[in-house]
Amino acid sequence: MAIEVTQNSKRPSIFGGAMIIAGTAVGAGMFSIPIVTSGVWFTGSIILLVYTCVCLYFSGLMILEANLNYPAGSSFHTITKDLLGNGWSAINGLSVTFVLYILTYAYVSAGSSIIFHNIQDSIPITQPVAGLIFAFVVAFIVWLSTKAVDRLSTILIGGMVITFAMSVGGMFVDVKTAILFDHASTEMSYLPYALVALPYLLTSFGYHGNVPGLVKYYNKDSRAVARSLLYGTLLTLTIYILWQYVIQGNIPREAFKQIIADGGNIGNLLQQMNMASSSKTVTQLLNTFSYMALASSFLGVSLGLFDYLADFFKFDDSRQGRLKTALITFVPPTILALIFPNGFLYAIGFAGLAATIWAVIVPALMVRASRKRYPLSSYRAPGGSFLIGFIILFGLINAVTHILSLFNLLPTYR
């Protein structure tokens, strides 16, 4: 999702840019990572996370290189259309729209799961109804104004940092080496399950729509943008490794079969985590973090979709215009969540498939076209033609992997 940033008279800090990158990438999607990597388990998941992080960092640098040949403020869409033509521009636009819609559905599904599992004992409610309530509340906030989303998101992100640090800190001391390295497992096969996890991990490092905004933010200072991307992606990777450590160090690998059988939603993971935790306080903190992470991600993604659709359909910013935009933003994914309430994992996977186009393949094609048109460009992403091919191969592996897994042609841990 793209960001709007304003230029300051002072040079903006690298820290701020890194926070934008990490804040965009880290969200409710991180709850899918321990589930989709349960086949390869902890050591394998770290290798896959590092591989994905490196590839998506370099694809971000490719967007940076192409963007620097255009005026500050030029959008991803403008650059794609100019360098690759109308065909790729249309494909890129469709993939971005699909990612935003499918993630909106994923977060409605996840919200229904969390609410249902936390209040079902005290309030008689079905999971679809819980999802409907959650979607309505978020839709109302987005309909009110962007400022309302901004203020609430700031509060949520602050709360996320506090509850994440406290819950992870509490679980950190309970990590058991035998569980973390799967000593008790009767199935010692890990490698066959590696490929199927890749599209989900790709989604968890998505920040690429923010690169043009950072180019404007830093007034086309390539070194500042590149450092922001580096520190932001490294911070994201560190958070995910800590998350893997505390989750897969507390919940046995075998227990993930039950999580997957129950639907693989956030609520199912939290149930197992609550059973594994010896502290009620840690459990409550983890539940609070999950609510905040989900709400923050949902607000950010749905606002991006809301703005995109308002611009596409030329709806004005009046109450009636915003209502029309809210309806086409929230009604389709909410209906889908009512029909398929446990589609969180599937949606994250499909988002990874679509994100392969605009976050991996398109940046590589853009930088290749940019180098032909602007051979004397002041900044070049490292790696030359080899890296372009390497990134395209990474994208193709992700796309083919997800398609094969849809037809059950790849081993899946369950």
C-alpha cells in the first residue's frame, strides 16, 4: 500500500523511513508464518525467511533505481506504465487490487476467528456474525475519515509494540529446546515442505508500494532510501525470527496438525498458545496484541483499497461518495468471509501469488527497461543482470509453487 509523505526542510531520519517499511510489512499476516512453516519447522523457517527477506529487499532497490529517473512523487503506476507499457501496467494494477481485496477478506476472516474464540463461552455468537460485526466497525471508521484511521492506527501501533514486547518476553523464558528443535517428532522429514511456505512469507515482507513515497520523502536521496529499506527489512526479519522462536518453541510441531485441521486461523493458533502458556497474563497480552495487529492491518489495507477505488470510480469525498466507496470496499470481502469464514491462510497464500507480480517480477522488469533507457543513471541496484534473473526466478518459484499447492501437487504438512 502506498503512503503519502511530505517533504521537510530538515533531512528526515533514516529511522523514520525504516519504521515506515517495518510498520507496513509487520501485521496480522505474521500469525500465518508459524502455521505455514510448521512442516519445515524452526531452522528451516529461518532459512526461508532470510531468503525471502533478501530477495524482497533487492526488489525494493530495483523500484528505487527505476523511480530515481522520474520526478519525485511519481507513482508506481506511472513508472510501470512508462517503462513497461499499458499491458504490464494493467496487470500490475489488477494484481495490486486483488492483493488489497483478498487481504481485506483475510482480515475479516481472522477477526471473526479471534472474536469467536474469545467470547464464545460468554456470548452465544457464530463466527460469521462475529466477522460481520468486525467488518462493520472497521468500515465505519474508514468511512468517517482518513484522520480517524490515522489516529486510531497510531494508538494501535503503540499498543502493539508494548503488548508484543511483553508477551514475547513472557513466552521467551518458557521456550523448550526439545520443542524448538523437534526432538520428540516421529516424522523427521522437513525439506519436502519448504516450497509450499514461500508465497505466504512473500506476503509478510510486502512494503514495495511505499518506495515511491520514500523517494519523495528523502528528496531523491538514494542512499537514505536504500538504508531505510535495509534497516526496515532487517527489523521485520528480526521480529519474525523472535516470533518463530517463541511460538515454535512453545507449541509442539505435532500440535500444528490440529491447528491446520481446525481451519488454520488466528483463533486456532491462539487457542494452542493459550494451552501452552503457563501464565494467564501472557495469554491476555498475546490476545490483546493479536487484536491490535489485526485491527491495524485491517485499517491500513482497507484504507488503501478505499482510496484506490475512490480514485478509480471518481467518487467524491462527501458522505454519500464515501458511503459508495465503503460499500464496494467492504461488502464483497465481507460476503466472502460469511461464506468461507476460515479462509485466512488461503487468502494470505493468494495474496502472495498476486504480490509476486507487483513486488517481484514487475520491479525486475522495470529496472531492466530503465537501464536500457537511462544507461547513465546515477544509482544502480547491486548485482547487475544476474540479480535481475535471480529475482525473476524467485518470483516464478513462488507463483508455480502456489499453483501446484492448489492442486495438491506439493507435500503439505497436515
